[in-house]
Amino acid sequence: MKVLLLLVAVGLCWAQYNPNVKSGRTAIVHLFEWRWADIALECERYLGPYGFGGVQISPPNENIIVTNPWRPWWERYQPISYKLCTRSGNENQFKDMVTRCNNVGVHIYVDAVINHMCGSGGGSGTHSTCGSYFNAGTKDFSAVPYSASDFNDGKCKTASGEIENYNDINQVRDCRLVGLLDLALEKDYVRSKIAEYMNRLIDIGVAGFRLDAAKHMWPGDIKAILDKLKNLNTQWFPAGTRPFIYQEVIDLGGEPIQGSQYFGNGRVTEFKYGAKLGTVIRKWNGEKMSYLKNWGEGWGFMPSDRSLVFVDNHDNQRGHGAGGASILTFWDPRLYKMAVAFMLAHPYGFTRIMSSYRWTRNFQNGKDVNDWIGPPSNSDGSTKAVTINADSTCGNDWVCEHRWRQIRNMVIFRNVVNGQPLSNWWDNGNNQVAFGRGNRGFIIFNNDDWYLNQNLQTGLPAGTYCDVISGQKEGSSCTGNQVHVAANGIANFQINNQAEDPFIAIHVDAKL
Ligand code: AAO
């Protein structure tokens, strides 16, 4: 009886922290700005077969259309209503995507923009993605409907109505974030309209939500909304499954609002993760990879089972949000692959991979003035399809980091070593480090400026393994380098510091 009660308690506690990925899957990918039709295809042809757990999608609800600058990506963070039509597709395409992805074991996580509506200067008319009328000046969003009394302006105490000081928690939560009309989330009516939107998505079959701008909402208001949410659709999820919740709270330290204040509601984005990992792999500020020995909570991060981690996100890959210049992105592919591989090999946190599009950068005084550029699009503003080249890379300026062999194979690595502890750590006191995951996998990096030649205990069964970074196992052969593990678990590793990818990863599913 006691055991049963404990199990029930553990089950309940796990609830909104459980990513709701199919058993054995461990990572999700943000397909930033992709069309629903392309995501459905990607689930079936790639993400399902290679063991990805899910997709974070761009906000699916109606947003303002911004034409100056021309159709920036960030217009999708300015809601007009909760109707499901955007540049990514309409409601039918959305439902088709969710169904087809769920059917191949890839779940959908919605970026929920519920803190605010469009900017106060958004004007009036029907320049919105489903053509709904709105008036930002009078705060009339008739397609919800919201009117002036559903916004926070009376509550905000700054003269400008804007957040002026991040050290004042009342401002951060009651005033406008960059001019965005701030919803009065203490009102039951507003909470109900948001919950109605999220419940519609749950009915369609989504597995969870990223809560955009959670720092700008009171934790208690978020809880009141979450308490109104249904359990997930039993067509794909066990009865009683709660939606997975991860809250976007930027907490690099130094502000009174802390990520931990949101743990009661669900997981929280750990922004220190990418900022620090970028600094280490770039070897800035005297950082070395050997210092990663106690990576995770040892670095002052939040508890692993409360965190959602990533190397870069759609904001900080282009200078928005937080993290600064240390953030690694696809623009620095060699270092980026090392960072993503380290993240996927390490047991800390629930991991999200970024999948981007290319744009023409234009740095002026250190700032990219093209940071607004939206997804690859046609002259009418419609988003271009994700085309797939013969070599399995993407066309039309979609970067598809998740399809890079090194990254995709590390997603598989993470699944293979799932549940195994970090073991057999080794480092040279500098930037050569290695570690295993129990008796399932082993990874080694050479980020120093000299050759690595080392015999190491891997913890793996004896045999010949295929390195999944330089290649992979195909049938009974290996397209990359091979590693021989002796009967005592020891293997010799050699990595040239000039190698295209100066790291090696082996796991038991890539044993020859
Ligand atoms: C656009 C235009 C604006 C215009 C507005 C309304 O760019 O000029 O006023 O429309 O018309 C995105 C874009 C925005 C865009 C917005 C709406 O990024 O440029 O505004 O859509 O279209 C804060 C929030 C965080 C937010 C982040 C960007 O706390 O929630 O800013 N991220 C999410 C989304 C994001 C989206 C929104 C929210 C809004 O991911 O895509 O905006 O829906 C400090 C604070 C952070 C704060 C940053 C940036 O960070 O701590 O909380 O993030 O400042 O303001 C060091 C510090 C670090 C500090 C950082 C930067 O690193 O350690 O703490 O410096 O100062």
C-alpha cells in the first residue's frame, strides 16, 4: 500500500515535467518557421525513423502581418487571435501534421504566446494572418474577443507603460515587453480564453507547450491557466497524461526573477547552458573543456529534471534574447557540432536541437541589422517549402542542422545511452575530455591545438565499433573510423586537432 501511494505520488510529481516523448526517445527539434505540410513529411521520412522525440513548432495562432520590415520572423510573436492560421498553414494542415507526426511517434510541442497580443503600435484593420479585424489602439481583438479591460495597463506603474527595469518584478510582469499589449492574466475571463485555445490544441493531439515570455507572467497566473487544461488525447497518450510544460524564463543570474520560481508549473529553459558551453568550446575567459567534469548542477544550473536545454535558440542565434556573443550556431559549424554533441552525450537536462534557415547577415557596429529577416519566402510573403537534396541536406536556404550526420547520429546516441550514468570521465587538464554512459556509449573530444593519442577505459563490451561522427554503421560495415575495444574495456583513441570534426563517439548499436 505504501509503495503504491509512493508510486502515485511520484507519478503525479512527474506529470508536467515529463516530456511525453515516446519511450526510448530523448530529444526534440525546433523546426523554426517550418510549414505544417513540411513538418508532417519530415516526421514520416526522417524524424520518426531516426528516433527524434518531437518537434517544437512556431506559434500556430493568428498573428499580425508586419510589412515594415517585410514579414519579419518576429511577427509571429504578436497574436491577433487564437485561430489556427499562419504562414505555416491553416487549421486542416495543422491537424494533418499533428496526426501524421503522432502516428510515427513524433510529438508536437506548441510555442504558446499567451502573455500578450500585438504591439501597441500595430494599428487597426485586417492585416492579420486569418484576416481578423483588430484595433491595437483601442485594444479590440474581436476574434477572441478581448477588449481594453482585458489588458494590464492600469496595473503597470511605469510612466511609459513599458518594462524599464528588469530589477523590478512588478514592471517585468505587469508592464509591456517591447511595446506588446500585456494581457491581464489575473482575470478569469482571460485565463479561460487562453485555456480554451490550449485545450483545442490538446484535443487535436499536441503533447505540450513552450510558454513564451513566462518571465513576464506571474507564476500563479500561469498555474491558474494550467489548472484549466485537459489531459492529453488518449488516441496517442495514456489516460491521465498531463501536457508537458516548459517555460521561457531567461535567468542568467543577476535579476530578481529566477527560473526556480516557475518550477511549480513545469520545466524551465536553462539559458546558462548554451551561454556557458559556448564560452567553454570557444575557449574564452580561460575556460577549458576539462572544467566540464561537473557540468550541470555543479555549474549552478537548475536541477536536471526541471531543465530544458539547448545550445542556441531562435532568439540568441541572431542576437535577440540573452546569451551574448558566446552562443554557438550553425554559422560556426565546427564548434557548433562539438557543442551539440557534448549536450546530447551528457545526461543533464531535456534536450532541444535547433533547426534554422539561412539569412544574409549585415553587421553594423557588432549588431546584425538583418536580425529580423523571416523564413525563406516567395515575393508574396508565403513561406518556401523545405526541399530535400539528393545528399539528404535541405534546399531553399533551410539549414536543417538536425539532418547533419554528426548531430542526427548523436540524437541516436542519446537514445541508446538513455538512463545510463556518466562514467569513466577523463581529461588532460586542458581541452581533451572523454566520458562514457555506463556500458552503452563513449565519447571523446580534442579541442586542444595538438594531437590526441590516448588509451582509455570505455566501460564498453569488447569489440569493434563504428565512430558515428566520421561515419556510421551501415549494414555490417562502417563508413567512418573504427574503434577497437579490448576485453578489459580499454581502447586507443587518436584525434588530429585539425580534423574536420575533432571528436569520436561510439555506442553499442554501432558495434560491428
Ligand atoms: C518586435 C520589435 C520591437 C517592437 C515589438 C512590438 O523587434 O522593436 O517594439 O515588435 O511591435 C520577438 C522578438 C522581438 C519582437 C517580438 C514581437 O525578439 O524583437 O519585438 O518578437 O514581435 C526578453 C524576454 C523574452 C523574449 C526576449 C526576446 O524576457 O521572453 O526578450 N523572448 C521571447 C521570444 C521572442 C519574442 C518574445 C518573447 C515576445 O523567444 O522571440 O520576441 O513574444 C534581458 C532579460 C531578458 C530579456 C532580454 C532581452 O537579458 O533578462 O528577460 O528577454 O534582456 O530584452 C545579458 C543579461 C541578460 C539580458 C541580456 C540582454 O545577457 O545577462 O539577462 O543581456 O540585455
